[in-house]
Amino acid sequence: MTEFLTKSKPINRRTLIKKAGKLYLGLLATGMIIGTYSFKVERFWYHIKEVQLKVKKLPKEFKGWKIVQFSDIHLGFHYGVEELKSVVSMINNLNPDIIFFTGDLIQIGNKEPELAMPVLQELKELRGGKWAVIGNHDFITKDTIRDVLENSQFKVLENNHDFIEYNQQRLYIAGIDDVMYGEPNIGKAVEGLSEDDCVLLLAHEPDIADESSKYPISAQFSGHSHGGQVRLPIYGPIIRQILAKKYMDGLYQVGEKKMPLYVNRGIGTTKVAIRFFCRPEITVFHLS
């Protein structure tokens, strides 16, 4: 009987070692390429994200206005004022009407936040102003951070609100203290306002939205999450921040009133100085 099937030759030890060595070198090379890309390329590949934002009770005089939000610079953690200059230039080129900064100017431990002041002062004067809140990394040097921002023409909000008036109509901007380490008080921040008012809330940590949606707030803007910073296909985000686990990236509708919440991925990094499938973000909102 003719035998058509032949047995494969056994792989000897030397061949096996060669194949294992090639696989190891291939994996090593791939890891080095990904590591270099994540550290040197994607961290500075800014995504300017355009969002059409529908806001309830928006006064007609503010329809079509443009808000630019940036967040989580983390100066001092592999990110310096030279890198920040390019972000400021991009924001200026977007010609916003209003700027929101939602916290974490520095990485905790940075003792020279004043170095950011000349760069932030280059942001253009706007008809709607520049607004900010303090983040958890800012908290230890909170007074200094506040001074840096205020001397850069930002209105720093801490459980209070103010307004933009244009053609006799008002848009209210409220902000709360850092949720993680501060004493946030949403009720105090919107004290005296009603459901008839249009109120935009700045809050560093996004997961507070479940609470803020119960108040007369038209939309919330947050950061803190870094969007997960490192994302793997199918698995999703690797780095999950406290108070940014439920709402991590992008636009949400929160609570019974479907309050819009936007979570910005931030500019800098924390914990590890890499980004993967999670580019840093500057958000442009077109109000309607």
C-alpha cells in the first residue's frame, strides 16, 4: 500500500533556539518602537476636537460663540513651558470667544509654577474671558497656582460664579473647588441662580456630574481623566483615575435632565509619560 502521508521532520534544539531568538528580537523591536512613539510622538500630537454643543437655556446672543477647553498640563512631569508655548499658539489660532482651563496646571511636586505665567499671558484677551478651576495636583500649592492663573487674566472659580454679559444677556460660569482634596460645594457655586439661567460649570473631576446634574446647571466641563492615557484595542483604557472612572472621555448626557458633560483628555501626562491610542486634546465647542 502506497503511503501518501509523510511525517514532518522534528525540530532540533538549535533550530528552536534560533526561532525563539528571532521572536524575542522581534518583540523587543516592536516594544521599542511603540515605546518611542508613545513617549516622543503621540504625547505631542494634539487633537483639536470640534464639538457641536447644544445647551439648554442658552441666550440667543451667545449662539455661535466658540469655547476652547484645555486641561491637565502637568508641568514638570516630562512637560515644560516650551511645549506649552505650542499649545497656547494653537489656542490663539482657534480664535475662541471664551477659554476654559479645567485644572492641574502642574504635576504635584513642581515648585516653580510661576514659569508658566509668561506663556499663559500670551493667550489673547477675549470678549468672553478666560476661566479656570484648581485641580488635585494643584492643591498643595493652591494659592500660588491661583496667583499664576489670575496674573494670566484667568477668573479662578472656587464654589462661586460670575457672568458674561453681551447685548444685555447673561451667560453664567460657575466653578467648584477640587473634589478630591478640597471642599467642593455645588449649591454655593450656583447660589441665587435658577433653572431659567444658563449656567456652565467647571469641575476638575468629572464623576461629580451625577451630583451637579441635580442643580440648575446647563452643562459641565471637566478634565482629570486623561482619557485613560493608554488605551488598548478591545480592552480600552489602562490608567483609570479616581473620580474619573464613570465618565472618562468625550460627551455624555447625565441624569434625568440629560445634562451635557464633556471630559477633556488633557494636554500632559501623569504616572507614566506616555500616550497610546489617546492623543492629548484641545476641545472647541460651538454653542447652539
